[in-house]
Amino acid sequence: MPELKILSGNQIIKILTKFGFSIERQKGSHVKLQRTVDGSRQTLTIPRHQELDKGTIKAIYNQARQYVAEGELKKHFYA
């Protein structure tokens, strides 16, 4: 099984912008990303920390899978 990469909040934000998400706002160290698809607003919140825990990265990955095909997303999150 491939191993989850250790990523920073900025790296995850960069990955998700490739899929059409853009920064909606930031409060403290958390950034809210949004995109609209077929009139439906899709939102993800990403902590902008230097290094995220594996559990946090996995949770973000699982949330993003609701909006982005797993095959496209997996290569960015797993080694």
C-alpha cells in the first residue's frame, strides 16, 4: 500500500487549486477553499501549518475525495 506523503498546508492548497479551488478567505491559520460546480458550492478548510499530522492530511484527502476523483487526487497525497 502506498504511503501518505507528509505535506504542509501550503502544499495542499497548491494541489487543490489545480482542481479549480480558490482561496475564499483566511481566519488565523486556516484557509477556506471553494469552487462552484454545476451551481453547487464545494468547500474545504485547510490549516496553513508548516507540517500537518498524517491524520489531518488523511482527513483532508477523504473530504476532497467527495469533490475530486480519487484517481486524480491520490497521486498528489500518496508516494
